[in-house]
Amino acid sequence: MKHYLIHFIRIVAFAMVSLTLVSCGGGGYAPTLRTPLRTLPANFSELKAIAYSPYRNAEKGELPSPEQDLREDIVVADLQKLQQSGFQLIRLYSSRHVGELILKVISENKLGLKVMLGANLAKEMASEEDKQAAVQNNLLELQSAIDLAKRYSGIVVAVSVGNENLKNQSSNAIDPAQMVRYLKMVRNGIVQPVTTSDDWAFYANEASYDGGTKKMEYQMNMPNLVLSAVDFVSIHTYPMWDAVATFNAPIGELWDWRQTGVPEQQRAAAMMDAAVAVLDTHYEKTRAYLDARELSHMPIIVGETGWKSSGEDFKDHNVTVYRALSFMASTANQAMYREKVQSWQEKNGVNVVWFSSFDEPWKQQYTTGGSTVFGDDYFGIFDSNAVEKVSGTSVSWVDLNAAKQISKHSQGEWQVFPVVTQNTIIPITWDKSVGEVDSSGVWTISPVADQNWGWGASLLADDPSHTESGDALHDVADMYATGTLKFRVKTTYSGSLCVGAITNNRDALESQNCIALTSGKYGFVNSGQWVDVSIPLKEFLQNSNWVLHPFMIAGFQSGLGTALPKIYIEKVSYSPTGQ
């Protein structure tokens, strides 16, 4: 996972070296045979390993800095806790500042920990000015890794040059040929084995996807370059991400994390078994690719895997993904996955680095380069206060759905908006659209369309006294047969509108239930005057028991342009009789 510090420093002394590295090789790089692989320690596969970053005290919202957030007392306490928990190997991601301090602490306190040292590389596939700054930064980082590996040769057992710099989705992309040069630079300066850690799909030469079925060809055949310069392969595999994200598989080929064919009481354990099977598949695909290239002697380790204990940090990221992640992410699931991965490690003799040691609030959400990034918090086996999340491995099944409180509407009209009951209705707009509610209770929506899919807005039922997530659920099943969704609208919008509601279900999956609304249907006229609209519930509502957003309106078309008319909404209600 990629959330590490980047320091762009211009150093004149490195200008000639950086120029040589950037220009070396012209238009490409031809791998050549080299000396035999350097071996990892004989007991490496047995070592209990974990990733460590020293910034659990850094605040949410921005990238931490070594000058302000790197504290020796916290590092000492953290490493002692990890050692007491039985960990023998820690993986680091940076050499300057971070690596220097941590290796010093291990040495001076005689902790006996071994280290897989990292060199954090900045993005080089950028503008020429930024590229040169990144190259100079990277050379400083690489030289620091070389110096530390030499100075602490009894502690550093391997070095990873970079982290997730090669896969298609990398935010810190580096050309594979340039990565080979960096690997050779480090390998020529130390005696330890070297690698670069990356997504399993890169090393298995698996095509990545653009969120659908279109292959992204950039990385194809690139592993061969890198494999000529490493002593072992370090892959990252996150079955939890691969259950909802379409980077390593097209739509329709994601693994079955719901396990609905298994009795509910056994479903969580079955999901964890299936997750480990995904990890195993990723390992075997990587192993097969290496073996086919006469590299059966090259070791593979799992350089990262882990499971989130909470999905809260994704609540504002993407509704569908958040619901799925919140369903999967829990302390119990994290504990089960970790236990099953450890059994897999022992069975297969493959070292696994668990991600990660501690929760780090700054990773929940931060801003870099003008973009908001939703990060990797809640992966720690300890929280940000260094409290262990699970003290044992025993878990029990509880039906959380049975504890949900659902507001039932069977008699009389349910006035959704403006709110007249204790339940809170929150008007929200999707992505870039804007919505405002005035003192008279009119909701003004200013649609701003995404060029790929359109725009949308909805009324979210939110009540902290109800479900764990704070979202209230409403049951309108008794209204279904004869009831209607009623509202008043004023607009000159000429496109097709999709109007209805968003429901939930027992698997925490949201579903948009809407029907096309054009001028002349259900009382709607786009005349710019207020009109009353009435839509029978049975014509659009699929799950009347769990209504989460009682009202939604959207324009699901691409290429709508930017000059879209405003839409005014008021007096939204559900009527049991249609009157």
C-alpha cells in the first residue's frame, strides 16, 4: 500500500548521477544474465513479520513529516510491543529519517529484530521539472538505504527498492527500466538480497483493468525486466480490495466474498477461507510465471497482506464500495484472516509480512497534490493508542440485522421532506452537484454532470439512534400495493430523469430503485412551474422493507454538458392511498 513520505529535494551534487541514470539505455533496457541469486536467511520463511510505520501519533488530514511527527520514544515503545508480541522481522518503507531512527533504536536497545529495509521512491513519470526533482530525491533515498544496509548489516537482511511503483494504478509510477537501474545501484552497494515490492498482478504479468473489461496494457511483459535484477520477489495481495475493485479482474470475475450459499452462522469464516484461497491463487499465479521462465529457484514472499478492522474511513468515498467494505471490515474478520494466513504460511513455507502494526489516523483521509486520498487506516493489529484489538482468536456469530431498528410506516402519510418527525432527513448531492435548502423547505438542486454517467441527488434517512452506521431504515411494505411517492417539482430540465428511492438489504448492498420520468408522465411537466408528481410505489420500489434514501433524482446519461437547469423539489411524502 502506498502512503509514505515524499521529500522533493534538489541536490546539485547528484545532478550528474541523475542525468546518467535517466539517459542510460536510450529507448529501452535489455536484461542480461548476472551472478547467482543472493539467498535470504535460512529461517526467513519462518520469521513472524509485520510492516511498521512510526506515525500513529500523526493527525488526520495531511501527510506527516519526520521533523514534526517522528518521535524516538514512540518508536522504542512500538518496537518493544511488537517484539513482545512475537514478531521477529519488521518491514520498513523508507530509509532517510525513518530507517535511520528505527535501526538505531533496534541496535541501541538490543531488540534482536531483523529488518527488511525499504527505499521510498517518488513518482518520476511526471513533468520534466518534477521528474528531475524526484530523481534527485530518489538518489538520496537509495544512497541512504545503501549506507544503512552496510552500517547495520547484522540487522538488515534484505532491501526493497521502492514500493508499488510499477503497477498500473501506482500514484508514484516509475518506468520499469529505470527501476532496474535503481535495483542494480543498490545491489552493487550492499551484500544483502534486493527486490522491489509490488502488486502480485505485476509479477504474474496479469493484465490490469480500467474498472470494467478493458485491459490496461502498460505493464504487460514488464516483469521480465525487473526479474533480471532482483534476488527474490515480494508480492502484495489484498483479497478484501479484490472483492470490490476491478483492477486485477474484470467485472463479473470478482471472488465471492458474500458466501450466500453457506449458513449465516458459518458465513464469516467461509469468507475468510475464500479470502485465503484468493491469496493462494495470487501466489500460485506468480510462482507459475517465474517457473515458466526458468526461475523456479527464485523465492517469493508475500510482502504485504492484511484486512481492515473498520470501513468507517470510506463512508464518504463511494457509497456502494463503502457498504461492501463496512460489511467485510471488522475486528473479528481481521483476526480470522490473520490466523488463517498464518496457517497458510506455515503450510507452504512462504514468509508473509502482515500489514500493518498500528492504525494511523492520518491515513484515513489526506490531501496531496490537490487531491483527496482515502487511505489505509484500520489495518493495524494495534489501534493508534497501541492497544491490541484482539487478545484471543475465539469469535462468535451475532446477527447484526436482528438488532436493527426500522421505522415502520403503515397508517397515514409519511412526510419525508421537509422533516416533521424526529428522524433526520439529509439532502445530499452526488459528486460535483450542489443542493441547498431554503427556509421555506425548498430543495434547490444545481446538477453538475460527470461526463461518463451524469448526476444525482437523494434524501438520506439518518438517525444515530438506529443502525450502527447511523443510517435509519424505513419499512413501507404496508403501503406498497396502493401507495405512492409524491412530491412537487419545478424545472425546465428536458432530459430523462430517474426518480425513486435507494434501498438496502441484509447483505448491506444498496440498490437504486427508480423509474424514468419525462415530461407528461405521472403529472410531471418541465414548464418551469410547480407541478405535483405522484408515482405508484409498486412501479419502482423493489425492497419496501429497507428504504434508506426515501427519495432520489438523477440524470444517468453521459455527455449532458455543463449548462443544466436547476431543479426545485418540495413536499416529498409517501402516501398509503395515493391521495
